[in-house]
Amino acid sequence: MVFSLFSEGENKVLCWCFFYVTLAFIILMLYEMHFEKVIRELGGVILSRGPKLCNFVDWRGFKVVYKRYASLYFCMCIDQDDNELEVLEIIHHFVEILDRYFGSVCELDLIFNFHKAYYILDELLLAGELQETSKKTVARLIAAQDSLVETAKEQASSISNIIAQATK
Amino acid sequence: MNPFSSGNRLRDMIRAIRACKTAAEERAVVRKECAAIRAAINENDQGYRHRNLAKLMFIHMLGYPTHFGQMECLKLIASAGFPEKRIGYLGLMLLLDERQEVLMLVTNSLKQDLNHSNQYIVGLALCALGNISSAEMARDLAPDVERLLQFRDPNIRKKAALCSIRIIKKVPDLVENFMYPAASLLKEKHHGVLVTGVQLCTGLCKVSSEALEYFRENCTEGLVKTLRDIANSPYSPEYDVAGITDPFLHIRLLMLLRLLGQGDADASDCMTDILAQVASRTESNKNAGNAILYECVQTIMSIEDNGGLRVLAINILGRFLSNRDNNIRYVGLNMLMKAIVVEAKAVQRHRATILECVKDSDASIQKRALELVYLLVNESNVKPFTKELIEYLEVSDQEFKGDITAKICSLVEKFSPEKIWYIDQMLKVLSEAGNFVKDEVWHALIVVISNASDLHGYTVRALYRAFQASTEQESLVRVAVWCIGEYGDMLVNNVGMLDIEEPITVTESDAVDAIEVAIKHHRSDLTTKAMALIALFKLSSRFPACSERIKDIIFQNKQSLLLELQQRSIEFNCILQKYHNIRSALLERMPILDETTLRGRKDGSLPTAVSTSTIIPCDLPNGVAEPAAAPIGDLLDLSLDDVPPPISSCGDILQDLLAIDLSPASALSGTSHPPKAGTDVLLDLLSIGTLVPAETSPSALDISSSGQDNKAPLANSNGLASLPLLIADSPASSAGMMDLLDAFDPITQKLEENGPAYPSIVAYESRSLRMTFNFSKQPGNPRTTFILATFTNLSPNVYNDFLFQAAVPKFLQLHLDPASSSTLPASGDGSITQNLKVNNTQHGKKSLAMRIRIAYKTNNDDILEEGKINNFPRDL
């Protein structure tokens, strides 16, 4: 599964993208396609589709499932025998987790905190497979790790404070 | 501290990039940031390493190169703290892929982190390993991952399970190690672990049949029970999606059961009840429910036959197809495509709905439906389906026309019950969407037409009518032009009239008009024009009354800017003017094209045109038929630059004939494809004849005999100049060619009478340059020697400003002509020639001698070479 997300901008069609590395991605790499090019091409295909059409497109032999949330598009490139309807559900699952984490998520949240969005994705999917079906568990794991980072930061700043005071 | 790195936070950089109005501005910002990051890397700046990596990731995602940051990831991973490791591993997953050797270096850090006391760090390492591991890493770290499958924290167990999938995909022989731990994961209660465990088992089953057998034996019942529990479980807010408890787990379980039930009646039996329950009880008004139903139907269709369940499944699919939601219809079509193998009849029932889907406004659905239709068609229903599809072709979108045309053509070809129906349908497709028809398809149509001898008249009239209606579709024009050329007489005389036809009156000049339209139409491309030209040429013998007009039209193309047309028109013109006796034989109707060859070629059992022509030996004696009939493609392919026409025996004779006759043309064509100048001209011209040589050889022989009569005088009058060229140019020249050349022996001798020949010498040779001299003398003037100096570059560098100078003793007089060029290509890839005239005042007493100096520039260096030549032949 290649996972990506982008939004409709004015002159930049694609502001943002996530991806998830698996077999499909490696196949793309074999085609020597840069990731950005993949997104640009795929974005063109998806953006040209009307609102009521189905959420699946065939693209270069892959099945691509996309879903639109306001101006944001989330899309996943899946294998031929994956369940398309379930993938739609996974996308929705991800968006709900993001929503809970950021508090009604918007495009800017994802752009400025892209690494955090990735951390969440890493708790949801691994090696292109679904890892956790409970939103609550994902949220709890992310919170625990965030607090680890916070503690480390505080320690670092308190140490530097001590050093600063000692060297005054 | 570095002056750059102190300033910008990640947030500021993103803001700056977003504020850019143009791509150039964005590049400038990125360049500046990259420079700062590089500087920080060089200074080994600890403090901002993680911030720099985060920036690099952002830059990477915009599509700029970030390879220089890869080592920073490794440094962050190797540091002790969780925050550094977290961003380091993220960078590793984003910036690297498994092909890069940097990955080798990370294996050690991964091993340490997999054994770390902090479970979140173990989680990071597992995640990275699962996403990027290479085969070597997988092998090295498999024991650690295997151990972690039993880790106390469920969140690590589930990560380890997914990581194992990657490992066994990379190294399938590790399957055994993971089989038993995977089976124990299936007993877990924690949904995350359970869902990953099920996926691991699925992965193992896909990789190894041994594992499949093991799970089938030991886990089928357990899995069925798990599925039953989950399907019957009461509302649980944590896993609830649209009223269903954990649809993801449902789906994964169904997927695994599908693998276990496939091909095993006992296992299939075991799961029948629960499948029936899921299929009948799942709510289908939300996407999650439909996803489960979809998966369930797939499982029912794949496991061993159970009549009742299949009916249930087909009914669900029927509901899917009539659903208003496009997504559901899409997966319904998708599923029908798989179901058609097992339940063809049941799928046929939905024919009408599927045809409706072909006309849907959604391209994805159209495409699926069309593929499904393609699978549904058979001999009995091809007629109504084709009718529907062709009707739809008229109104379909431009983008979809290509697909639909290809499918119709292929169906019609595969299932057509009779030739007349095939021809009719193809004509409809050609007139509707001829521009989308592939070359092979209309080539095949021509073969079929050629074989249906009782329909020739009908076809040519139908094509003429279609052509009159519209000339917009290129391939229609081509087929029409070809048929009018071949069967023009039938068009005019209404030969072979069928009852269903309306009679039309076409005069000879109407037919010529049609072709003239094709040749002059602005949309016609070279192939069409060339085909039209040939058709005209053919009509010239069918319609003697129009032959003056045809000659005019052909003659007009003499000024065509397209080399091919110009050349043909000159050739045809020549034949029309000079060879009335052979014309009718030359322009006979094409022999029936060989259908089996065409089919064989399509299946790939016969060599392609190119190899046919290269395999066949060129020196077949005259009149012996070429063993393999050349496929039709060649004949129709008048662009012919890419496919050299097959060389056949009759071609040889004709080649000789025309090579002499049309020497200007052959010289012309020689410039575009030198090796077979003569052959090409003639073979193309008579491409019609070379197709099935068995039939044409008699006529070819006629031509040759009449040609022989003309040969000698013609050759003497204007052949001299072109002959040496031909010999040099056509290594393929045949026995016939050689015979012909024998006639010129006297001429060669005459050349020799010009004076005694002198051997050419290598006058000067250094490591970088060779100069050879060729000598000649004018008869009756023994004192004067003409020397042709040829310079060859032996070095890999080009020489510029090449200048050759020579000095001679006083008894000689030297005259130097300008050199052919001042640039000498590298590595003997060309040469410079220069003529010298030496007058020896002491001829017979002293021999020649010369000092030379050669100056040139290479790689901007001036080089000067000097030498003395003493090895002139005596008596010059």
C-alpha cells in the first residue's frame, strides 16, 4: 500500500503527501519514478473525477482508493486482491484518529506536523498491513510516546538551565 | 555555532516554502535551507540534528534530493534518547529504501534497539524493520523478531507479527520458525494482536503450502469460532464501526478462511454455517457492512462447492449491482469477474445490468463492466452484445472509445459466426471509431476480406458507401482504398451482388475520384497516401479508360515533399510510361492472403517479419519460391523504414531490372537505408507481389524475361555510374545480379587499361594518425602522378583545423588540392582525403620522395607531426 494525501491548492495541486512503504512502493521505485511524480500524476487523475463517482481508479496497473475530506484527499495504492471497501474504511479510521489527536484536523495541522501524522500512521499500519483496529489504543500509544519526548525535553532544558546558572 | 542553523525552526521553514509564489522562489528557499543543513552536518552540530532531519524530510517530500542527510538518520538512531531515535527512524523510513547500502550500517543499531528495555524504542525498531528491511537484515534479525512475538506487551507482539510478514516475504525459508508462534497468536483476545496474527497466518499460507496445511489442520475450527464470537458479540464502543464490531477483524478472518477452505472440502464444510450467518445477517446499509459482505462473497466463491451458499452469494452480488452507490457497484462488477469462472450461468443473468454499467458515467465502472462483458461473450450471445456495444460506441466519450473499440474488435474476431457478419461489424466500427482501431486489427480485416472471395464485391461496395459518407476515420479510408485498388472492377460492374444489397452505380471515374480524395485529403497520413497511390496504380490496369487521369495524379506526387511518395510516383510513372507489356501482370489482383500465417503470427508461433527476412538466404536461385510466406503486415506497411521487406527470389530479378532503370531513385533511397538500396525500391514497389511468392513467381519471371531484353542497352546507357554504387550498397545482391555484372567485364578491363596499377602505400603512420596514398596516372603522361591521400584518425579525439603540408625535392613539382575537410572524426570514424599532383621531371631515373608536416588541434592542444616518405613505389 502506498499511502498518500494531498489537497487541492490553487497553483500547487499537491501540497502534501504521506506514503507508506511496501511492495507496491518498491515496484514504483523500480520504475524509477520519483515519489513526487507519482503523486503529481495520480493527483491529476483523481482531481479530474467528479464528486459522485466511485472512489476507485485504475492507475498504471494498481488500484487506487481515494477519499476526499473537504479539500484534502487521502489515497491508498493497493494490490489487486485487496478489499477496496475495507481500505475506504481504513482511511476513515485514520482520519478519525487524526481528528481526535489534532482536534478537528485541517490541512495546516498536517502540513506543520507532518511528522506527527506519520507517527500516527506508523501505529495504524505497518508493512502495509493493518496494525490496530482500536482508535483508543492508537491514541493512547501516541500520547505515551509524546509524553516520553516531553520528559526528555524538560530534562534537557533543566540540565541546560543548571549549566547556564552554574556558568554565570 | 553555525550562523544559519541557529535561526530557522521547522515551522518557519514550512511557512517560508508555503509563501513562495513560484517554483523558482521555492527552489531558492530550499537551496538555502539545504546549504544550512549541510553546513550543520559538516560541523557535526548535535543540538539541531533532529530539527535538521525533520526539515530534510519535508524537503524530500517536495521532491528535492536529500541523500546527504542519510547518515544523520543513522547518527540519530544511534543516540540514546527516545526523541532522537523517533525522528531518526522516521527519517530512515522516508529517506532510504532498501536498495541503499546505508541500510547495512543500520542493522546493528536495530539489533540493539530490538533488545532495548524501553518498549517504545523496541516498537520503533520493529516498525522500521517492517517497513524497510532487506533480505539480509531479515535473516539477521529474524530470531529477535521471533522472540518478540511472545513479548509481554501486546503492542509489541502485534508489531512483531506484522514485521514477521515482511521477513517471510523476503526470506521464505524462515517460514518454519514463524509457523508455531503465529498459530499461538490466533488464540489472543487483544484485537490488535489477533488481527495481526491472522494477517501473519495469511502471509505464511501464501508463501508456503506446508504452513497452509498446518493451519488448515490445527486452526480452522478455532478461527471459525473466533469469527462467530466476533459476529455475535454485543456492542463494544472501542471497536464499533457503524454498528458492527471490528469489521477489520471480520474481513481478515474471512480472508484467512478463504485460503484454508480453498481446495479442501472438510475445511469448507466447517465454515459453511458461519459464512451463511455473516452473509445473511450483516447490515448492508453502511460501507463497513458492505465491505464484510464483499469479502464474504469472495470467500464463498472460492471455497469448495456448496450450492446453497453460492445462491446466497450471487444474490448479494445482484443487490450490489443494483445499488445506487457507485463504490458498491464497482466491487460488484469486480466480484462478478471472479465469479464467472465458477458460476458462469448465474453471472449471465445479470447481462442487462452489466451492459448498463458499460454506459455508466463513471470511467472506473465503465472499464470494469467492459472487461466483464468481454468475459461474458460467447458464440451464442456475441450478436446482441456486439450490437449493443457498437450502438454505445457512437455516444461514448472520446477517452473510452479506444478501449471499447479494441474490445469489440477482439470479440468480433474471436466469436464471429460468419464472415459477412464479421465484415459488417468491422465496417461499422471502422466508420464509427476508425481512428482508434489498431493496425493489426485492420490488417486482419484485409486478410479476411481477401479470403472471402464471394464477398469481395459486396465488401468493396459497402466500403465505398461508407467512404462516401465520411472520410474522417483513417483506418476506414485505408481499408477502403485497399479494397477499391484490388477489387475496383467489381465495384464498377456490380459483380457478386448479394440480395441484401441496394444496387449502386459507380463509374470508373467515381472510383478514381474516391482514391483521389484519399490521396489529397489533408488528414491522410503517409501510409494512407502511399496506399492510395498503390491503389491508383492498380486501377490503371483495371480501368484503361482512366489511365491518363491516373497517370496525372501519380505524376502530381512527384513533387511531394514526402520522400516515399515522391519515389513511388517516379517509379510508377516509369512503369506506366515504359512497360505496358508487363503492367497488367505486375498489377494483378493480390493472391489470397494466408490466414494461418496471420493467426500464427498473432500467437507468436511464427517469427516476425524482421526475422523472416533476415533468416531467408538471399542467394536463392531465380524462380524458387521463398519458403515462408511473408506476413501481411509488411506488405501493408508502406512506411517500411522499420521493417525491411523480405527478400525473395523474384525480387532479385526485379531488383536488377529496376535498379538499373531507376538509378536516381535507388540512389535516393540509398541515403535513407543504404544496405539494400536496390532491393527496397523494387520490393516495395512490388510489395504486392512478394507477399505470396509461390503465386507470383510466374509473373515475376515474365517480368524478368522481358526485363532481360532491356537490360544490356539500358545498363550501357546510364548504368555505369550507379552500378558500382549498387554493388557496394547491396551485399544481398544475388546470383542474378552477378550475372548481370558479368556483362560489364569489358568496362572493368577498360579501366585497367588506363595504366598500370600501383599498390597503395601507408605513407605515414604514428600513434594518432595514419596517411595512405593511392596512386594513379593518366595514360600518355607517365611523368605526372596523381596521389589521393587519405587521413585516418587513430585516437579517440576529434582533430580540428587539420592541415597537411608537403615538400618535395627540386626535381619534382607538387600541386596540392584543398582537403575534403578540416575536421577529422575520432577513432577512424571517417577520413579526410586530399588530392596531390606530382610531376616528376626525372621520370625513370629518380623515384619520388617527400617530406610532410601535419598540423591539427585536439582537445585545444596544437599538435604538429612531421615525417619523411621514402617508400613510394619505384618508377613513379
